[in-house]
Amino acid sequence: MASRRHIIKSLFYSAGILLTGGFSLNKESKPKMKTDNFEPGYLKLHRSGELKQRGEKLWAMMGKCELCPRMCGVNKLKGEKGFCNANAKLEISAYHPHFGEEPPLVGKGGSGTIFMTNCSLRCVFCINWEISQGGEGTIRSIAEFAEMMLSLQRIGCHNINIVTPTHYSPHILLALDRAAARGLKVPLVYNTCGWERTEILQVLDGVVDIYLPDFKYSNSEMAAKYSSGAYSYPEVTKKALLEMNRQVGVAKPEENGLMYRGLMIRHLVMPNNVSGTKEVIDWIAANLPKDTYLNLMSQYRPVYKASQYPEINRRITRQEYIEAVDYARKAGLTNLEIQGYFW
């Protein structure tokens, strides 16, 4: 088992961290909300009782699990583990303010991240493989999960950021309902690999304030090779992004610099064009608003099993990243997060 110091270091290199800072290319403007009056969507659903009902609906689905696109059909309620290596018992690795996420999520108080154990995608280059595939974590109750959310709010975090949420979506909604009853009122960030069933996302409509998905691959063969046979990744993720955009729209910071609502897409530029960066950009430019928030990430590191694949067993080059940024600009995307590693 890795040391606590190693785990914390790994967390700060998690998907989306800005290793050396960055800057946004955001030429558009929009009417600003009165942030003092912001109310997360889940509060309305909590007051009506619908939030708990939706959580119970998702919970029942674990009897023949179809929470993620693998739809492996195991009975998690009877203790069976799915492809994600999770059953109905909630496992959490860590929770703390995170200062390495996108600047509009971090602010001064940090993003209140809660790292869920296990994962349905299982990438060979996962930076947090000890958690996502090694099972590092502790079994927690729904009440304890809710208290984590409230604790992060109390210490000044600007949002609750659930990392790798897909296989624990029932637990998230039920804990959120409890936390809302006790005063939780910051935005909910759904920090996902992007490979989400639209049927599940529709249950989350009105619950999630900020979607933070990856768009990892444009090519099915690459997705299957590096993410445990996930051939459907490009097709499923495109549908998921359209649904997320329908629900929350374009993400842009408010006057105080913080994000309260919207779709924030991450794309990790990988060596030798494994992730199909140009095709990802083309699809976003053609199917979503040109001011869609896109974080072009430069921090790929060859960890975990990457050494077994020569084509991804290196960092990206300066030229690979510059070409990605230039291509996004030429495609007309105006709301880019450009990392400072090569700038």
C-alpha cells in the first residue's frame, strides 16, 4: 500500500490539475448573476422530496446494475461487485480542499473534492490507479458522506466536487439530500470521465450544477486499447456532452471569478495523437457552442501501466501541445483554458 504522503501527492496530480498554472481565452461575455442569491439546483429538489426519490430510484438500479455504460448487470445490493469493482457499499479515498483544479472552481477556498474509490473506465495510464483500480479507500455511510460535504463547505470550499462519481450516483444523491437538509448550499460538481449513460444523466437533471467531464478519445480503437475495452467511449461521451450542455449550458465565471453553473470539458493531450485531439476539437466546435469551456490539458505522465505501451510511454512535447492550442483557436473555440506548462 502506498504511503499517505504518496496518496496525497497522487491526488494533486489527479485529472484536471493545473500543474503550472494557465490562462483562459474567453472573448465572450454574459449577464452576471447575483452570486449572493445563488441557489444550487438540488435544493429545490430536496424541498420537494424529489431528490431523495431520485436517489432511491438509482439505488434500486444496483439490483441489476446499469449505472455505467458497461451495464454489467450484477446485483450490487447483494454484495456482488461490478466491472468497476464496487458493490453497494460506499468507498471513499479522501476529501479535502483541492487547489489544483481549474481556477474558477478553486477561488480562494479551494474546490471541495471527494475522491471516490474504484472506477468503471479503468485507464492503463491512470494517475490515481491506487484509488481507481487498486481499491484504496474506506467504507463510509451515507451520513458520513453528507458530513464530508458539510465539512468542506464549513472550511470555505466553493463547491462540492465529486471525483469519479458514476458508480456511486445513488449514494451521491442520497447524501446530498441529507446535507441539503442541514444547510449545504454550494454548487455540486460532477467530475467524470465523460463516459456516462444519458439515461442516468437525465436522473441528474437539476441536481448537478457544474458538469466536469473528460473527453478522452475520439477513436473507439484507442478507447478500447487504453481503457479496458471501452469501444463505445466516443459515441457515448458525445451523447453525454450534449445532454450535459442541455442541462447546464455554457460555463463562464461570474464577477467574483467563480463558476456556479455550466459544462466544463477537459481533454488530455496525449503522445502520438492517441487521444485524437483534433477530432475532439472538431466535434466540440461543430456540435456545441463555440464558447464552450474547454481545458486543453498538458500534464500527461506515463504512469501505472503506460510503460507497456511504447506509444504513450513519454510526456507530450511542446510542439504537440502548441499544435493542439492553435487548432482549437482556428476552430473558433473562444473559451479555452490553456495550461502554462509550455508557455
